[in-house]
Amino acid sequence: MTKVFIDGRAGTTGLQIEGRMGLREDVSLIELPEAQKKDPSARKDAINAADIVFLCLPDQAAREAAAMLENPGTRIIDASTAHRTDPAWAYGFPELSPEHRKAVETARLVANPGCHATGFISLVYPLVRLGLISPDLSLTAHSITGYTGGGKKLIGEYESPDRDTEYDSPRHYGLTLNHKHIPEMMAVCGLRAKPIFCPIVCDFPQGMLVTVPLFLDSGQSVDSLKEAYRDFYQGQANIHVKDSPEGGFLGSNNVVGTNDLNIFVSGNETQAIVSAQFDNLGKGASGAAVQNMNIMLGLDENYGLI
């Protein structure tokens, strides 16, 4: 049995991971009594008694929890932003390259990608790696997300019977253009120009659609970009390159409840939009974390995932 401890299990990501662990017969959950869940000594003991620890905590608390690690056999998957650009931590996006997958397999410390960053990186990393865009290119991206990614406070606001009418419509946020996922996007993709990133929260629980617009260079086309993505992600179980919907509309919550990420390339002769469609709590959070755990344990990467 693999002993698993979820530090911060009361949060949205922690609850989703706990739900997936509860369906498995190969996992034993280490659980703390309610009175000890914030006790540093009890948490430290639980961390060092586990084979796999999921950190579902605010950034500073995640750093503090990681510093408690003493057992050389314990491995950590951090779902916070705290360690995503730290070279001491493997970046948990195995589909990006054989090197990324190998790093997850062998790592003691894995940083789980952010939800918005997952979509952006899935689209931009291949284009930079293949030389189809320059790392100096000034990019713009927008991301439509369900409200569950905002945590308990935002969920409470959206699900309150007395909520204000402003919650009825899509709402831009991160208006200072300094969203916390931007450093991760730049570091992983090797970008030298900071992208303009515009997240949008909508009145549905789960789902995400990240879109990056591009001007096509000479010799590029919508079809050639689509083929480039298909070749890049060939053989990956969770990333699928799809044809644009015939009706001309692309939804953001079509793959909720799965660990899939769908890529679409649309546009015309001179311009394109590339889009990543996935579940912000699936491939964008808890699903990716469980996938990384499976890889670390040498299991089928989608074991226990839909």
C-alpha cells in the first residue's frame, strides 16, 4: 500500500485528490484528527510517514511544509505556486518532452502546474521548441475558467443565494496583468517577453479554455500548425488535437470530469487562434497531480482517473 498524506485536504484541489484516492485499493490515506490539522508537529510527522505527500496549501504554507521533509523516502507533489520555477523541483507536465517525463518519474519533489499555465504552456511550449515562434515574440492570451479555481471564498460568492448580479456575467480579473502564473508560463516556455494574460471567470463551476492568438508567418497555415501539434503530442494519452467545431463555437466546460486536454487550431490565411480546452480541476489541478503520482510510482499514468 502506498501511504498518502494530503496537507490541505479541505481545499478544492485537496478534496478532489482525496475523492480519487478513496476509489483506489492501492492507497492508504494518513488522516489527522481535526484538532491536529494545523499542528506543525503532527503535520511534520504525517509528512515524513508518507510515501507521497500532496501539498494543497497557500504558497507560504507549502514552503513551510516542504521544509519539514526529512524522510528520504517521502516524495512531494506541490499543487501551489511556490515551487513551479524552482530548478530543484521537477515540473509536473510529463507530456512536454521525454525529459519532463523522466524528471517526474525520478523526482523526490514535483511542482504541479497551474491551471491557466497548463493551457498556455500546452500551446506555446511546442511552438517555441519547434522554432515556429520566437521566444522574444510578444504574446497575448485569455483564459475562461469556472469559479471553482478561485477556492472556497469565490465558490461561496458564486453559490450564495444573495449574490450580486455582477456574478451573472463573465468577469475579467488580474487587471494589473501580473497574474501569479505568468512567471511559470515564461520560465517553462523559455519566453523572454512577458505575455499579456487576461483571465476571465464565469458562472459555471468547472472548465477552462485558454486561447492564444497568432499572426501566421510565410509558409505557416492553420493546417500546418495543427499537424505540428499532432506530431508533437503523438502518443500522449491525455492531449488530443481536434478539428475546429463545425458550428463555429468552442466551449470551455466540454471535458469536465476528465483528465483530457483538447487542442484546437482555428483561423484564416494570415491569423490563427490556438486553444486548450480542459477541466481546471482535472488536468488543471487534481487530475494532473494524481497523474504525476502514478508516474512517480511506475503505474499507468491514468490509473484512477477518468
